[in-house]
Amino acid sequence: MARKEAYTAAQIRVLKSLEAVRRRPAMYIGSTGTRGLHHIVYEVVDNSIDEAFMDACDRIMVTIHPGDIIEVVDNGRGIPVDRHPTEKRSALEVVMTTLHAGGKFDTGSYKVSGGLHGVGVSCTNALSEWLEVEVRRDGNKYFQRYERGIPADKVKQNGKCKGTGTTTKFKPDPNIFQETVFDYDIFAKRLRELSFLCAGVKITLRDRRPGKEREEVFHNKGGIRAYVQFLNEGRDILHKPIYFRDEREDIDVEIAIQYNDSIHDNIVSYANSIHTQEGGTHLSGFKTAVTRALNSYAYSSGMRKEKERKFTGDECREGMTAVVNVKLVEPQFEGQTKTKLGNSEVEGLVYSIAYEGLTDFLQENPRIAKRIITNADMSARANDAARKAAEATRKTALSSAGMPGKLADCSSRNPEESELFLVEGDSAGGNAKQARDARHQAVLPLRGVIINVEKNRLDKILDNAEILAMVTALGAGISVPTNNDNGDGNGDAEASSKFDLSKLRYHRIIIMADADVDGSHIRTLILTFFYRYMQALIREGHLYIAQPPLYRIKVGRDTYYAQDDAELQRKLDELGRRKADVAYFKGLSEMDANDLAETTMSPENRVLRLVTLEEAEDADRIISILMGDKVEPRRNFIAEHARHVEKLDLWA
């Protein structure tokens, strides 16, 4: 009989102070990767933004110093430094070293705040190799240093000063984070957002790292009205921004809307300046209001006949760019990283304000109202036609027969071990078919550039032979809007059910395109298609990009491959004086079957990059602004940006 280990009070471990944060950092900041690394900076910046909400701060400066050290300076009131009545130590030290401690729990100190969990700056402190904070208040400077969250000394007065504010300087702990190099563009995107949400606040971003020196100032007095115009840059807009704001029950609701000529929407939502990427009650209330307001006006104005069906939510929002910004005293976020708002009382309140504001605008501006309703009507007609085509396509895709003629399928019927290569061109496709392992690798050649799904509606997209081939080969159908949205905001969920991930015939889909302008163009278009119509496939980690080597090096009977110029030079240095024959692969068609089999299609040697939802979304944004008639400028743009699309901020 197995011996039972003693289980007593001695085995109960209590994690004191910030030790819990260092033990389980992902619980507090979401991850220890790039996202979490930047998140600890946002926690400090959000404290400064909260000061701006109190009209106590109008200047914030964020600096990336050499060694990836961050400094955040504001001219707010400064963190209190006097002795805390119960903790019996400086309030500054309490805030910096204690979870769930901060002025935001006292409604007299902050009316609204993004950092209501009270773990923000203390998490940053816990996850830093060192952190130094200087407070300016009452005519004095106060200073304290921490090392991995532990005070190195007591709070000390450090000279006299004019004005007030807080300076926080820290270095992320390399023992915690997988990567400690900050991305300037990620910061620029967030700080630009904040400059719109906190109209009038001047936010400066500086990079002082050698070779990366940059500086930008974000200062937008136009608020979210200017924000929607900014998001619509490069598009043909239908009208000036629609804007309304109201405060009820201590909740401030601010909404800006502007329609453009695209066929997709772009709605961003915020709660106390926090970008709620997963939406929440404020977003669902807004969507329901838009659907019902447009349907009500369409019928009451006679633009829509009673016998015609109601517009779905998707149709009402086609071409819409909107910013929904709410401020409330006690927001309930899901998780510390605050990606979704959960306050139930917010939904009805936002609905009322949005419905009344939009209804009044439509009645007072009949010409603009007609353009918006006409836009929704065109979308409805296209969706009705597309739905019939999509159902026929789905039935074909979900059956085992009717596979595309150019698909070289694999013999395995186990999706978990099967993979599909989407290959650019028939020539490269022929080589790939010879190079593959026919047991579990399938190849589908795509001829030329596929249709731009950002520019065309679904009925036309489903007429495209390359799109149809991909849908049929994958076997899971596509997401199609339904008629089941009666204005309650549920149409989106119904649309998603049309794509059945359980029917996916391959669990690894690999885009294999050339590393040139045309290859980048094709890759970006394919990513946009998957993002718009098979998003669950990306979310569940089934989509990859193959990165074929650029060089083959032959030395005698030995063959080596290099992914780029740097790796080529390293290989040549390793080979020393041995004579090397170097071949440059400009495209997949130049690689013979042996080269492909040894590199790009070999599970052991190939280099694959998993496509993230953010990368696919950025690809979609690239395509959305490349709709001009001239081909060459479009290709040049993609050549410059598409290889690094996951880091691209198109609105910079």
C-alpha cells in the first residue's frame, strides 16, 4: 500500500506582499510575453491618465532609455507620501508594494479610474528588476527605490521643487519576461488612443535607444470626433462625424460615428480609457441601439417597405467607424487585463443614449440619413444573394465529394495529423506536390492574386474560383450573416455558427508564398480572407505562414540552407575557406522538389510562423487602405510593410 504523505498546516504556503505576483505573473498581467511586457508600462501610464480625468494633469511623458528602461513623468498631484494611518508607513510605499491599495478605492480621490483593482503599479514594481519613484508635492521631492518589489530604503526627502507630479523609472525583470525589448510602435498606438480619449492632454513618447531615436507628441483637442476621422483616413467618408454625449446615473457616455464607403465596420470601445478589446455591455448596448434606430427610421420614412425584412446588425453597421467611450465610478472588468466590461446597468443606459441620439440625428439630417439607409439596403440585398450561394457552397464543402480538381489531397483522413499547403502558382504547386509526404500533406495551388474580400461583398467573393477552392478543400464552410438579428444584437453570434470548426479537414493550414512583392500581396489577401470569414480558424491556432530559405549553399556533397542574409554570412564564416556554391531562391518555383522536401515541407527542418489574430487584423487593415486604381503604389506599399505586418501600425 502506498505511503500517504503527511498533510498539515505546515504545507499551507502563504505568499506575502508581492511574492504572489512574481510567482504567477500571468494572473495579473495576462502573459509574460510581449503583451505583458508592455502592459506593465500601461499600468503606470493609466495612473497618470486617471490624474488627467481629475483635471489634475495635462502633460505626460514616456521615455524608452538605453537598456530598455522606462520612465513615465506626469504633472499630476503626486502620490501621497505622508504616514498611512493603519499601515504605519509612507503611503507611497504602501501603494508601490501592496496589492489592492490605492486612492481609487476612495471615491473622493478619483471620480473615475481605469485602475480600480489596485494592483497596477504594484505589479509593475513586483515584476521589475528595479524601480525608482520620485514624487513632487508640497514644494519637496520624495524618492524611494525598490528591487524586485522590495524597498531598498525608506522614503526620503530629496530636495526642493516647484510644481507637482510623479516620475516612475523601472527596468523589467529578465527573470520574469521572455522578452525585455520594447516596441516603440506598440506604445505609439496606445498613447495616440489616449490622446483622443483625454482631449487636451499632451502626451510625449521618446525613444533614446541608440539607432532608434524618435520622438512624437500626441495632443488632440478634438476628442473622439477627431478619433473617428483619424480611423477613417484614406477612405471616402459619407458625412461628418455624428457625436453625442450624455451623463446619467454617474455614468458618462460619449459616442462618435462616421460611415465610409467600405463594406466592414470598425468599432472600438473604451471604459475609463481602457480599450475593451472583447467589448462588453457598453458595446452590446450600442450595437442594439444602432440596429433598432436604423430599422425604425427606415420604415417610418418609407425607405423600407413593411413587407421587407428588417436589417440585421451587420447590415446596419456596414461601413461604420465608431468610438464608444464610457466613464463610470465602479467598472467591473473581466480579469486584471480588463478586456471586457461587465456592468449590467451600463447596457441599457448606453442603449438609451445611443438610440435617442442617433434617432434625433437621422430625423434632423434627412440627406445623411438617406445615404446611411441606402448603404444598409445595398448590404441587405447583397447578403440575401450571398446567403443562397453560401448555403450551396457549404453543402458542397461539408461533403466528401466535390473536392477541387487541382487539390492534391493526402491519404490520411485524420485532421489532427493532416496539413494543407496553400501554394502560390501552378509551377510551385507542381514542385510541392512532388516534395510532399502524400500520407498527411495536401497541396492546393492558387493561381494569381485572389479576390480582395475587403472590397467585395460575399456574393462576388463566392464566385471566385480560388476562394471556392479553399472553402471546399477545408470543408468547414464560412461565416455568413443571417436574417435572425431582430435588433437585439444577436446576429453576429448567429453568423459565426455557420463556420463549423469540427468539420475542418486539416488542423494545420500553411500559406506558402514567395518572399517578394507579389508573394507579400498574395499572403496579405489570404490572411484578410481568413480573418473575415474563418476567424475561428486563426483563433484556435490552425493557420501558419511558411518561411522558405532564401539561399542554398553547396560544399562538395554537403548542402546547407540559409533563411536570410545574416544566416548566409554565418554559414559561410563557419565553412571558412571551403569553396561554396550559393544559389539564391527568388521564388518557390526556383526550388526543386528536393529543396522543398528538405526545407519548407519537412516537419523537422521547416520554419513556420503561427498567424495571430492581431497579424490577420493588420493584414485586413493593409488591404482596406490599398484600394486605389494604380497597381504599382499598392505593390510598393506591401513590399515595404507586409513582411512585418504583425508589428505594423497602419494609422501611425
